Amino acid sequence: MAKRKILITGGAGFIGSHVVRLFVNNYPDYDIYNLDFLTYAGNLENLKDIESAKNYTFIHADICNQDQLKDAFERHRFDSIIHLAAESHVDRSISDPLAFVHTNILGTVNLLNLARDHWAERKNENLFYHISTDEVYGSLEDGSVFLESTPYDPQSPYSASKASSDHFVRAYNNTYNLPVVISNCSNNYGPNQFPEKLIPLCINNIKNRQPLPIYGKGENIRDWLYVEDHARAIDTIFHNGKVGETYNVGGFNEWKNIDVVRLLCSIMDEKMGRTPGDSEHLIKFVKDRAGHDFRYAIDATKLKMELGWNPSLQFGEGLEKTVDWYLQNEDWLEHITSGSYRQYYLKQYEI
Ligand code: NAD
Ligand code: DAU
């Protein structure tokens, strides 16, 4: 069999960097190509440990630029794609929806077109694997959960753009017989997450004794999964998922935001030698996010039963590992919290 050539988009971002590392280390026989435009969220420091691996190549390109993509496809002849590149932050989608239309919808359709054209004579290994989110299913109020069959009901510009890209992926499977698979995952946390998202933002602010901004009353619920567990799920689905199928990925781990932040405060008080209860005083309830989805809860039974995947870490354990990583990687945090992120932060939190 010919050597596998796998294109991973968005591999310099949070989840993408964990996926790239897993594939580069676990599959020395595969050639792994990380295509990333290095937006504010992309950071090659995330991949320092594997950047000189023989089976790893970085391609600096924009998925919205058809010429750059065409050039990369012609040069490297990828046989499969794991597509993670996206604008990923809900708050940014509220202030600049068009950026999400461009990257998440148009960028995805550009990739689909190239895959369709290059894989006209389909080979067994061809696969377009699209990484999506549970937010496409909308917001839950009651005790129900998101199943793969739950109708789409996106509520934010971010989730609307991801839902649209999912529809295009399925439409290319139906219309052009493109071999696709999709997974929809719940909230990830762990090392290398950009500090605009709740958990790393609070870790950074607790460390620096800055206010912890909680939207509304902090009652909203998210279902948290450690990022390396998501990367393992992606590995499993890539290798064993059925073409045309959708798999939900989640940690069976629902938490109210306020409880997540309180737990973080107590972990960090202990690790930083502060008096128990010290950091909780930093909690500050602020204006709610516009159209804030109340609750997400993923049912990942299909992935567990059909493909044998299970989350490996308890939440407390995963949060401790995450806090340790941020405390040990102060340079990483400092590099990205200076510069343009500072401007975003001041505007978003009206400081
Ligand atoms: P991220 O924002 O950390 O990283 C996104 C990456 O995409 C960055 O490296 C960025 O440079 C790159 N990128 C952005 N625009 C690009 C473009 N035009 N061309 C090429 N590269 C571009 O995102 P993340 O949190 O790692 O999420 C990755 C994927 O997983 C996204 O598709 C997201 O919707 C999905 N997802 C995320 C979560 C989560 O909790 N973070 C959960 C479920 C699904
Ligand atoms: O569910 C999967 C999604 O999870 C992914 O598709 C998205 O890419 C990812 O960003 C994440 O979306 P959320 O909006 O749930 O994540 P975020 O970390 O922004 O917010 C988590 C919760 O915390 C949410 O209810 C909003 C709240 N929040 C967030 C921030 C940034 C606050 O209360 N204060 C804040 O400052």
C-alpha cells in the first residue's frame, strides 16, 4: 500500500496541535502535513517538540485562498484530510460574524472542492474528516441530551457557520460521493488552549489576581472533555469510523460555569500556596453573552459502543494537569497575552 499522506488543517491551534502530535508520534509511517494560516489562535510554539520529526511538514496557507490550497494539493497529493481550521470563539463571532462565514463556510467548501477534484478516481484510503461541535444542535433546557439524530438548531453566528459547514460536507457526500465522516464534540480543555476561552482565561487571571468574569449568573452548563481524549477519539474515528456517519464526542461531564471556576480557584489556591478561598474573591458577575446557550450535553454512546472509545480522565484530574501546564509554561502564556490579545481583552470586558 502507498504511504499515507494526511493533511491536517488548523494544526497549530489548540485541538489541532494535540491531533498533529498524536499522529506524528503514533504513525511514523504516515506523512503528516499541518496546513495553518497562523491567525491569532495559531501558534507554532505548540508543536516545538515534534517540528523536526521526519514525517512532519508545516504548510503556511489560508483555506480561503484557493490558489494556495491547489498548490498544496498538487505538490503533496494528500490522500485524506482531517479538517480543524476554523474561527472558534463564540464571543468573536458575535462581534465579527463575517470572519466566521469566510473561514468556516467558504474555507471548508474550498477544501471540499479540492478533495472532490483530486479524488475523482477514489481510492480506499480517501477520507474527508470534518471536525465539528455540539453547538450545532442548539441549547438544552431540560434533562435531554444531544444525539447524532438531534435536529440542527444553531443559535450563535459561530454555531451557524459550523452547522453550515457540516451541511456542505454531507451534501458533498450525497452529491459527489465524496467519502466523509463528521464528529461533533463538546467543550475541550487542556494545555495550549488560547486564553480567550473560560478555563485558561480564569487560570491566567487567578494567577495574576485579576477579576474572573462570569457571564450572567454562572448557571450555564457545559460538558467538558480533556483535549487529549478528543485527539484519541479523532484517531479512532479516522481509522475505524464508517464513511457517511456522524459521531458525537463528549466527556459525560456536565458542570455549571460557576462550579468550574470555583473548582479552579481551589486547585490554584493549593498549588500557589494561597489561603483556601482566597481566589474565589476574584469572581465577578458581568453582562451576559448575547443569546447565551444555556446547556450542552453530548451523548457519546455510539462512539463508545461501536468504536470502543472512552474518556480517560476525571475532570478534577484533567483540570490539575491543565493548571500545572499553564503554571509551567509562563512564557507561552506571556507571548500570546501581550500584543493584539490585550486589545481584544480590554474591548470584550469593557475595561
Ligand atoms: P483554535 O481557535 O484554537 O485553532 C484554530 C486554528 O485554525 C488556528 O491554528 C488557526 O491559525 C487556524 N486557522 C484559522 N483560520 C484559518 C484559515 N483561514 N486557514 C488556515 N488555518 C486557519 O480552535 P480549536 O479550539 O482548536 O478548535 C479546532 C476545531 O475544533 C474547530 O473546527 C472547532 O470548531 C472545533 N471544536 C472545538 C471545540 C473546543 O472546545 N475548542 C469543541 C468542538 C469542536
Ligand atoms: O461546545 C463546544 C464549543 O465549546 C466549541 O465548539 C467552541 O469552539 C469553544 O469555544 C466552546 O464554546 P463555549 O462558548 O462553550 O466556550 P467558552 O470557553 O467561550 O465559554 C464556556 C462557558 O463559559 C460559556 O457558557 C460562556 C462562559 N464564559 C466564557 C467566557 C470567555 C464566561 O462566563 N465568561 C467568560 O469570560
